Amino acid sequence: LDKQPLLPVAQRKYLFNYVASTNTADTRKALRKIVEDMNSTWAGPLPIYQHYTQHWSGGYQAAAGYLPPNDWRAVVTQSVFTLAPFGHAMETFRMWEALE
């Protein structure tokens, strides 16, 4: 992955991002609804970034609608927060990726 320089929080483009496969857990579906509702009425100073796929297949697949790894990394580095709810298990790789 291309390394993106970390920007100070005040210079980031998005308030938060939610990039997820929403069929892996009911909590992800519920969070998607909350984010979509919030995004439709949000009048804050920063936009919200959201991108969804219908399923997780265990690896990057452009045909499944996944963000390319460098695009995902750019979204994370441009966000103040990254939402990372659990899926099939309590741990989530997204949390560890976002912390990198």
C-alpha cells in the first residue's frame, strides 16, 4: 500500500467513514441505517464517507464492489474517525487497520 502522510485532524476531509460488508452481522446492518439516516440530515462542517458491499468473500475483489486497498487507506487517513463494528466475531481487522 502507498503510505499516505498523516494529516492533522483539523485538515482531514471526513468526520468519519463507514466501509463495510453489511451482511456479516445484524449490528453492521443497524449501523448502516443509522449512518444513512445521519448522512441524509447531516449539516456538519465535514462530510461522512460511506461505502458498502453485500458480502465478504475473504479478500479484495473489485467485482464485489470493494474499495481498492490504496483508496481505502486514503479514506481512513482523511477521516477523523473510522467506524469498525464487529462482524462474525467480536474482533475486527478494520480496527487494527485503522490504528495503523
